[in-house]
Amino acid sequence: MSRENDLDSRRSVALSAETARKPLFMSLVIPTYRRPDDLSRCLAAMEKSFRLPDEFLIVCRPDDFLSRDVIAKFLTNSFILPIKIIDVLEPGLTAALIAGLEASIGDVVCFTDDDAAPHQDWLQKIEECYQQDASVVGVGGRDLVHTRAGVINDPKTQVGIISPFGRLIGNHHLGVGKARVVDVLKGVNMSYKGDLLRAIKFDRRLKGTGAQVHNELALGLAIRGEGRKLVYDPAILVDHYPAERFDEDARGPQSALALSNATFNLFFALLGGSAGWNRLLIWQWYQLVGTSTAPGLLQICRSLMSGDRDVIRRWRIVRAAARDANKAVSPV
């Protein structure tokens, strides 16, 4: 290579690096509903952030006066955060996420929950991840789950993986090690490139009027299907204080409706994000094996042997919801 070509090559690399590390316009979306104490903690944490959001969108229902009072009091005492309230009329997390996304203009759109408290370097580390690798379209991290007994700490290296037969390994709250490529991010600590996310969108067909369990799975699979790169970095941290839910997806033992909705969303995401033999493999594995929450024949046998007679009722709900999801994905 000639000296001139070598210089041109180095100038090109330097220019690419400079472009990659330019500041990004960062939007932050937080859906909230009737959890004023949690929202106050979240806002206080964001106020201490090393890297403030360029746009801060809190999605709130018009009749949620508890949350609106918190925001009003916060704005009275603080001029740091560029908070804007986005109204949403429909119940359910998906509608709130869509409302926040449609109102956003950021190069990157970040999401967390009102019962979380991002660490001071949260947005800074997210931005750096995008700046370091232009091929990355989604970045998330670990949520440190706080309970009455303390922070849950059972270190795992496998995080955010979806096996070929559809078994989901989450562990986002337990991840350790280096940053790595994953199949799915967790909603309490996730971000995506704005233009891509606005093109793909959150899926309105998911069932439920509350948390709409597995909405992150549906989104992750839709983006993964485009051959994109999602990165999970355990060093990107939020404290998570799981709070009460005011809907059929309440924390604790699942109702029949909650189980049906969660199962529909699970199969809708898995089957919709797969094709051919992979879809058949997923269907057969959940029929024959399954999981503790979506039992197949093997899980039924294990549960019956341990004295769990309710598993038959749950299995019927799961199979009915799975069939409904299969029809929704592959209409006749």
C-alpha cells in the first residue's frame, strides 16, 4: 500500500470513529400508573444521572391523578429534567409504550419502569455502547431486584437466550460477565435505535390490559428476525423494586385469565418469530416437555408426582391459549 493510500485509510478510520462517538439524542420513556412513591424514587434517581436524557416522556393516563401530582410537584422543584407528559387512553403496557415511542424523536429510545431507579451512569453507558459499535440496534442491562430479604443475587452467565425449541432463558436480573449479544432484552432496562423501533413498533395484538407479559419477547424476536444485534451488558444497571400491579397481571399466583393471556403472548411471539421446521419444533417441544408455567406432558407428570393436582387445569388453559396464538399467527 502506498504512503498516500495508507494515510487516506487512517483518515477514514479516524473519521468513522469520530462519527461513531458523536453525541446521540437520547429519549427516555417511562410508563406509569398509580404508583406515586415508586415514580418519585425513579425521578429522583434520574435527576442525579451523569448523562441526562435529551427528551423525557412520562406516559400517563388522564385519570391517574396520583402520578400527575408527583410529576407536577417534581417539576415545581426541579428544572433539570426535560419532562413531558404523554396521555394514553387505552389500558395496558403496550398502548403506553406505543404512545411514548410515537411521541419520541430520539436517535435512541430508552425505557425503564416507574418502579426502577437507574444508576447514575445508566444513560451514559447505553450511549457509549451504541457509539462503540454502529451495528448495535438494541442495548440493555441488569436490573438489581430488591426484595424484603435483600437484592436477589444468584449470578448467571446465560442471559436473554431463546433456544431453537423456544425455551426462554431470561436471567436479566442475575447476569454477570462481559457484554454479549442476546436474543431479547428486559423492559425495565432496555433501549433501541429510534428509527428502527418506530418502523417495527410494539405489537398491539398482544393480550391483556396490564403488564402484557412477554411483550419484550415479541419485540426482541421481531428485531432479531431482521438480523439485528442486541447487546446485554451487566454493567448497565437499574435498581428494581417490583411494585403492585393494578390489573389481571398482578404479581403472585396467576389467575386463569392472566395465565391465558401470558401463554397467548408467549406462543404469539415464539411462533410469529419462527418459520418452517423451527416453528414445528417449538410447537412439539411445548406439547411434549414444556415449562413449569406452560406445562407439556413431561411437566405434567413431574407435577403430579409432586402432588400438584392443579397442573391439569393449568395445562388446559395453556393449550387453549397456544391454539389461539397459532391461529392468530397463521390464520386459515
